[in-house]
Amino acid sequence: MSETLKVLAVVGSLHEKSVTKVVINHVAEGLRETGSEVDLLDLAEENLPLVNTDSTFSADYYGPLKKRVQRADAFVLGTPDYHGSVSGALKNFTDHFWQEFTGKLFAPVVASHEKGLTVHDQLRTIARQCYAWSLPYAVSFEEKKDVINGEVTSDSFRERLDMMIHDIRVYGGLLAAQRTADLAGKDPSFMARLREKN
């Protein structure tokens, strides 16, 4: 894997003192240390209106963000667990795109006091509907147990994040290489529908 892996790390919490942001920054730094290129997208700072299918997909306002999404090989998606679901901010982000996710890797991280399993399932469903891949395991954490005063404090959680960082780099890189080959090739694959657009 000679190409530098490009990762878009998304903070899906709008909370000013977001523990989700703390963890996403930790993962981003770990990925940078492995040689990956990381673009941090904080949805609290991004002016991304709610999707309106009458106007959104032809509007210019999300053009710059669309380029950032297209450029990424993998996505770290951080969200709090809100009533067993992803945050509205993260859901709105994923609603804006679909083809841009095709053939790429999703790596969800969920802040939850109940393991966030339904949230992970929803993000896997979004990945599947967009022809994306998702890590086969869940990474969740608890505020005041795993993250305290703006730092990842739990050794077991830090080890799980290290595993995820490794897997994003390895499997994100493999998928990116295969995606490039499928787009350039002529063999039948689910990437074939994007060939004429690239």
C-alpha cells in the first residue's frame, strides 16, 4: 500500500464540550502517526443545512464538502447515542451523500452508556445502503469512565482504539486499492456503475 490513506474523521456531536470530539481527535492523531492523511470534519462548525430533496442535491453550498467526502478513502464516524440512534447532525451528514461512500470503509465510534449497539447497527445499515464497508465490530465508550477532562483515560478503551486505528489503516488501504482497480477495470463489480462518472 504505497498510497497515503485519506481519512475523513467526522465529529457528529454539536455539544460544546463533546467527549465524542475528544475521541475522534485521539483517533485522528493515531492515524496521522501511522502515516495516514486525516481531514477533521466537526459538524458543530460546518454549515450543513438539513437535507431537502427539492433543493439540496443541486445546491452549491455543499460542493466543497462533497469534494472532501469524495477524496476520502475511509470515514471515522463519531456520534453520541441519542435514544438508541445516531445524532441528527451525523444522520444529516450521511443523508447528503451516498455515491461518495461507495466502496469505502466506515469506522463508527459511539458515546453510550448502553454500548450503543443499535447505533452501530444503524451505521452499518447506512454503509450497506451506500455500498460501503464497515468494520465488523463495535467501538463504544462511556463518558466519565473512558474519557475524563478531555482525555482518553481508560487503558482498555485506548487499546480498542489502537486496534481500530490499525484496522482502518490496513483494511481502509486494501479497500482503497481495490476500489481504484475496480474503477479502472472492466470486470463486473458493484463499482462498475461509477466508472462513467470517474
